[in-house]
Amino acid sequence: MVSSRLHPFRPRLFDALRGYDRQRLVADIGAGLTVGVVALPLAMAFAIASGVKPEQGIVTAIVAGFLISALGGSSVQVGGPAGA
């Protein structure tokens, strides 16, 4: 018989923050800046191609990035404009 109980949801962010130190913060800031240089213009291009303002693409990329980071299931998950 299959159990109908769902596995409890726990964002991986909680596990990733355990043991987080200054060295990882500096590395993550560098990685974030690098991704931003590529992802934000790409989000603007997708917005223009979709017929909306580039600003809407930037806002969408930022909001989606935070949601994917906070609720994502893997520390190596690809999210954002290139994730599709």
C-alpha cells in the first residue's frame, strides 16, 4: 500500500547557511556579480523579445532569482533566464 503522506518541504537554503563563513560570502559575492553581468542583459533581451519594457525583464529576473534561491532544491540548480 502506498502512503499518502507528503514529504515535508524544507528549503535547501537552511542547510546551505549552516557553517556559512566570510570566505564563502566573498566567493558568493564574486559569483553573483559575474552572473549579474550576464543574466540582467539577457533578461532585458527576453523582455524586449516578448514585447514588454526592459525594466520589466530586470524586475522579473531579480524576483525570480530570489525565489529560486530561497525555495530551490539544489545548491547547483540553474535558475533564471538561462534555466529554461
